[in-house]
Amino acid sequence: MSTSRTASTRRSARRRTAFIAVGVASALALSACSAPASQEQGGTVDWELTTQTAAPSGDIDSYSWASYAEPYTLDYAYAFDYADNQVLANVCESLLRLNPDYTLSPGLAESFERPDPLTWVYNIRSGVTFHDGTPLTAADVVASMNRIIDPAVGSAWYSVYQNVVSIEQTGDMQVTVKTGIPDSQFNLGMGGSAGVIESAATLAAAGTDYGNSSGLVNCTGPFSIEDWQQGESITLKRNDNYWDPELTAKSGEVKFVFINDSTARVNALKSGDVDGAWMIPFDAVPQLRDSGAGDVYFGMSTAVSNLVVSNLDGPLGDPNVRKALLMAIDRKGVLNAASKGVGEISDVHTTKSVWGGASDAAVTEAFDNIENYPYDIDAAKKLVEESGFAGEELTYVTAPIGSDFNIIAQATAAAAEAIGLKVNIKTVTPGAYTALFSDPSAREGVDLFYTVWYLSSPDPLEMYGVLRTGEFSNYGNWSNPEFDAIVSEALGVDDPAARSELTAKAQVIANAELPWLPLFTGPMPMFMGERVTGVAPSIAFLYYPWAATIGAR
């Protein structure tokens, strides 16, 4: 995501590993979900994409779910990472709903209109109540949306609203949003956290405690928050007054258990102490399969693993040095070591799963008419020698979050050494690592760090909007006027196919200049134990109320 605000106004902008999205049904996304792939050699594992697990046999009293971390917050204004949104998606709802196949459908807005290029009109659903029993009103929508653009709040989702000039109630159950320029991405962002609606009264009453373990939240989702034990767990309770019978929770209770240590998390899954988890470590897939305790699934993802180049004042300011480093990394070896071969190498920053509304010509240009960066130490070394930066040192920051972090850090250091550069690996706490994404001072002196960047809407333009000059998440301050002009022009194009052809040009430029170094893509891994079933494995779990669909196996 991106923002035009200064860093000092933002509290949180995190994306440790993963994705982003928009609202057009994606033939590509659907085909990606159904196309199997498999590998089994040299320690890799077999895998194939699954769109939906078996339907539940009935309701269940409760089940538990492991999380690699405690949510930083459940305040939708700041929820920007996996641990936050996997919980929030089941409690708070948005104007639109991002579905597991990355389409958008009506949510708390039962419909929307666009009477002119600068106007979005949302017709708010009647008969919806918050968890405290009060009815959803247009005033709640206005208050929730205006909060995102309040400088005093400093929302992580401001970029979605950066072109908004007004948000007003224009009917009993109608809200109208005006933008200063045509903005194709605004409505597409209403399926994510940027479109979440909270009770205005709750926001006012909770104040700065809103969304934390003291203030909690009061939304409209299929679950409410029953309890938040700091450092241990969050328990959700079924909302018996939920408005959508299709997503009424099949479990009376869901308990999210925070297990930071990956070995302990896997052991808890194997023993049946917890019933499931997203983002299981790839190296645990064989033992989970052999345990007989449940099944491993791989779902659609929009994420690309990247090395973020956060300092262009040093050697990595030279595009040829960036290319050399990428060519010196044995990405196939890294994929096998970090992800057991699950996934594929990528030279670009998006997956085809978010190009669903694109024209054939755009997809061809974006994925076929690009520069490939094969593993070639000799060619890479020559580029570094020609650059004059041989012998220079880079600082790479990592954290003990998962085995992939260490593998990629070591591989990057080895690659640099092989071509005449040096890498100083600096290991920080997970909290300090998270700060890299939100605090410019945390990135001082840092040349590289790892991310798995996902899209929150089904449109690749979201990715390239991040990399425009001056955007908040353009961590290295990369700048290309031609790229900026293309992305800005695309922003004003409503037709997805026409927009995709501009986005493809942006992808070609980014591929040529490598503001970030793309490594590989892969599916979303998920484990579900013997007691439960019914979920659609998809990275949409960050915004879709997936926990409501799980019941008894």
C-alpha cells in the first residue's frame, strides 16, 4: 500500500510476508486455483492448489487456530499484517466483501453507483446490527471512513483514500465519496481493511484504547470478540444475530492461540492441541502429513517474496548492481531450501492471480516481454566490476521469524560475496523488523530486507502504486518519471482491460530497474486437523470471514 503522508503521521504499516487486491472477477485467478503443480525431488514436496475443502457435516461447539504471532492491533485503521487481519476478517466487515477467488461482492454496502468519474455512492445495507445490538447507520459509515483520512489517526490504509476530498451522508442509508481525480482503485480497496465499518459510538467511547486488548472492537461480523488474553489467545464468539445466513458461523467459538515458535506450533498441530493454522512452515509439511493428525492444503496467493532495496545511496543505487545481486542468488536453491520447492521463481512483483481483468496483450507484455535474470555468477560479477562498487559492503536486516528468513539472508550474503560485494547480516527482534515497514528511522543504514508482499485487491496496479515517487512503502525512494506517469494515468482508467495495458508497461519498467529484487512466488499453505473442515484455502483469509465456514468434519 502507499500513502502520501509523512512517516510521522503513520503508526503502522507492516507486511512481513505476503499480499494485496481489487474487484473484478478473475478468470486467471480461477484458473490458477484449479491448475495443479507438483514437484518431488531433492527434498521438495508434492503440492497442488485447492479451492475448497470438504463441506462440514454440521456445527461444532468450538475449535482452535494457531497464529505465529499476537495481533499488533485489531483496529482496522492499522491492521496491516497477517496476525491482525486473520482475526479481524471474522469480526469486522467492509463495504464490499473480498471472496476467496479474489472477486468482490456486496458487503455492508448492498450496492454502489458511480454517477460520474469523481463520485462513488454506497447504498448501505439495512437490518444490520453491531455486536452490541445497535443498528448500522450511514453515520457509522461516514465516521469509519473519515477516520482513515484523519491525520491524527495516521492509518496504514490512507493510500486508498489519498484522492478522497469528501465523505458525506447523502440519504438515510447512503454515503457518497468524492475524489479529486478519477480513482479506479478506491472502490477496489473497499473489500479490505480500508473499507471496514465500525460503530461511531464505539470509536468515540474507546478512544485510544480502540482495537487493543482493553478497548476491543464492536463490529458486524459473524463473530464477536469474547476475550483477549495478552500474549496468549483471542477467543471469538458466534454472532447469533448475524445478518447473512450464508456466513452464519458454524462454530460457537473460535480460539486463536499465539505460538511464536514454529516447532512448538507444528507440534501443537500434530498433537491435535490446536485444530489448524495458516502459513505453516513448508519444511513441516512432510511431518504434518505423516502425523495423520489432519491435512495440508495449498491455496491461491497473490504474494511475491522480495528483497526490498531500502537504500539507493549506496552500491544498490546502481541498477546494474541490483541486477547482479539478483543474478547471483540461486533462487531455485533458495526456493527448495526455504519452501521445499513449493512455488516458482519470479522476475516481477505480481502474480497472474491479480491480472484477472487484464487483456491478453497486457498479460503477454507483463509476463513474457520482460527481462529474465538467470542464475549467472560470472555475468553478475562482471556487472559489479564494471560498476566500480566491488568490495563495498551492504547491510541486510533480518529477524528470527521463520527458517525462510535465515535461508534467504545467508543466500544473499553468499551471492554478494561471490560477485565481490560484502553483506553484513544484522538480526533484530520481530518487532524491530516490523518497524522497517513503518518507521524510516528504522531503515537508516539498511540496504536490504526481506518481505513477502501481497495485494489486498485483485488489481496489479496496487503493487505499482506502492512504487511511485514519494509513496510511503517505496522504501528505497526509487524514482522513475515515466513509471510514475504511467501508473498515475492507469489510476484514472476504469476499464480493467485498458488499465491492465498501462499496468503492464509499469511492470516492464519495474522489471528492468528492480526497485525491489523479486525472488519467487508460492501458494498459501494451511493445515486443518481431523475435527474440522469447510474452509477455502486462499490468501483472502485476510479479509474474508473464513472462520465462519469451518464446522465439524
